Amino acid sequence: MNGHREPDDSGYPTAQLEPVRDDVPAPAPERPPGRRQPGRRRASADRPATQQSAPGRAGRNLPAAIAVGVGLGAAIVVPLFLYTPAFLAVVAAAVGIGSWEMSRAVRRSGAHPPLVPLVVGGVLTVGMAWYAGPDALSLGLLVTVLGTMVWRLGDGPRGYQRDLTAATLIAVYVPFLGGFAALLAAVPGDGHLRVLVTLVAVVLSDTGGYAAGVSFGKHPMAPSVSPKKSWEGFAGSVTAAAAGSALLIWLLFDVSPWWGALFGLAVSGAAVLGDLAESMIKRDLGVKDMSNLLPGHGGLMDRLDSILFAVPAAYLLLAVFVPVAG
């Protein structure tokens, strides 16, 4: 037509293919014989099936976790026995870091609590508890909450209630509960021993719960909050804490072992409750750990969760048991 010729496609491989029809599904590409689908391997005598490296049942890097745990224990015990006022700096630093981790974590929910008044007010709360006692601890909490209210006003009314609610939760959860550690250590004469028996009870609770849970755990305790916790593990926690506390409090304070066992039982229950509470917060926020500050442990709050609930119980019980026995 007018000297124009259609190009000759006979030399192209696709020239002889039938046109694709909408009502006919495209055939699956042929695979060479003996080939399996991607991602699958055939096990044989000289090539066994691929073994996936399974993490430990604790879900953590155990050597790193042990090393960090020993380091944290030394950072607490050494100043506690060598120079007790230095323990105040340890508690204040822990409260500041914990407040930062919590503020950072709750941002995932859209809340933006003011960090500066939380950290400053938290450190102030711990110091007031150390020097002036329980009434000053409550006053420090009030000052911290009021400080966050005033500070947050500078960002306008949008989201004010949400941000203030998150700030109040952090102020109560971290510096207020942590302030009881300062109250324990500030008791004249034997404050360092009171902190020691509390920490030992928490460690025994964690260790007993881990050992019993790994060995015998079959019945989940709170599967929607913490699937790895079992009733068998809880039984191991309270048994280990009660037995160890009965012996230690009898040796250090000359208190009847029955009172020591009750102390260990209550501290262990509070520690497990604190662990579950933080697990519920993390699940609600959609995070696994509060931060990655501590290898094998996650964040500092992932280590303080049990202690924060345990120290108020320990402070109240020791205030009753030890003076009565003395």
C-alpha cells in the first residue's frame, strides 16, 4: 500500500505466539525437572533439611543479659554499702532514664508528654523522699504533675488532656514508686540492709519464676498480656522469694522466719504484678522493649518494672515487721 510494507516479524521468537485472550488464564511457567518451589529444599542423605536456629525460651541473649545484670547489681550494691548517699545518685539516674524511656515509648500512641519537667521533677521527688520522708515524696509527685501541666500549656490546647494523662502516668509509675527505694535506703542505721533484702527477694522471685517456668510451665498466667508467664512460674517465684527472705531477714534483722516468708511472698507478688503491668503497657503501645539501652535486657524500664512495684510493698512491710520485732 503506497509502497509501504509491514515489517517482517518471522525472525522474532514471539511472532508465532497466539495473542493473549482475557478469558484464558495464562499458563504457569514450566520449571526444570527436579526443581522445587523457591524457598524450599529437598532433604537427602547428603543434604539434610535446613535447621532453623531457635532462640532460647527466655527470648534473650543470655550471656549478655547475665553480664548486664551483674553490672547493674554492682552499680547498686557497691555505693549502697561503701557510701550510702551515692545510692541516691543511682536512684535519681535510674528515675531520669526511666522517665525518658517511658516518654519516648508513649509517643507511639500519639501522646507527647513534656520530658524536661518529668525528668527534673522526678529527680526532685527522689531527693525530697531521701531527705524529708514519705510526705515529701507525695509533695514531689504533686510538684512534678503541676510542672508538666504548666510546661505543656506552651504547646497549645490541642491534645492537652492526652499529653497530661500520659505525663501523670509516667510521674506516678517511675519517680513516685522509685522514690520508695530512697525511703528504704534513708532509714537510719539499717537502710542499706532493707534495700538489700528487697533486691534479693526480687532477684529470687525472677530466678525462681524463670527456672520453674522453663522446666514446668504449662498453664499460662495471663496469655493476653504476657504469654510466657505461667502459673508454675509464679509458684516458683513466690516459693524462692519466701524461702530466701525467711532466712535473710532472720539473719539480718532477727525477725521470725514466718514474717520473713510473708515478706518474700508479698514482694514476689508485687514484683510479678509490676512485670505484668509493664507488659500490658508495652503490648498496648506495640513495643517489645522500652528501648535497646541494655544488651540482652532491652531498656532500663524492662529491668525496673518488678522493682518499682516491689519497693513500696517492702518499705511498708519492713516498717511494720522490723520495729515490732525489735
